[in-house]
Amino acid sequence: MRGVVFKDNKILMVREKIDDKWSLPGGFCDIGLSPSENIIKEIREESGYDVTPVKLLALLDMNKHPHPPQPYHYYKIFIQCEVTGGEERSGIETKGVHFFEEGNLPELSIGRNTEAQIHMLFEFLRDPYKETLYD
């Protein structure tokens, strides 16, 4: 599950400690939490921002996208959120928080999100009426 937060035509990303690369804030869903509750928790823990989920953007099968091989079969859930409070700060698993322009993306943690997926998400910024994507 990944949170998608836009501000000033830029997308929120966090620098992962584990590989020193950038990804959308998020992670595995915790048992007992709904998708909305989970993405609120993940974004707060990894970026310091409080958010409200507003739209399911995409539900993708990792095996149908160029992610590194995984031992399990995963789905990627991308949920657009709006910042409601908090402040930028790194978390236990992250060491940087930044908003990036689409044309100036950092080195991505492709196990978490691919460059094509980030560009796909910017399509929702350009067209807020775009329908949810799924494999």
C-alpha cells in the first residue's frame, strides 16, 4: 500500500533507510486496520504528515509490473491523500522526506514503486476525474 500526496504539482516521497532510495510512503497492511487506517498510519510514521484518504487511484498486481521478484504474490494499492496537519519529519524506516516534480524524480526503490507508476499517478493530478486503474 502506498500513499499519494500532491502539493504544488509535486509528489511526496520518503527516502528508505534500507536501500537509500526513494518511494511513496507506505508499506504492508497491518492486520486489523482498514486500508484507510493503514495509509494514515504509514504516512504519519514515514513522513510526519497527517492525512485524509480521498481516492483509490490504482490496484495493481506486482507480477504484471517491472518490480524485482518477490517470494510472495502482492497487490499494490495506491491511495491519494490530502495533508491535514503534521510536519515534515523522517521516521524509524526513513531518512528523508521531500516533494518531487514529475520531471525531477530521484532514484526510486523499485521494489516499492516504479518510475512508470509514479508517472501514472501524476496523470491523476492532471485529470482528477480519471477512473481508478486496476490489473
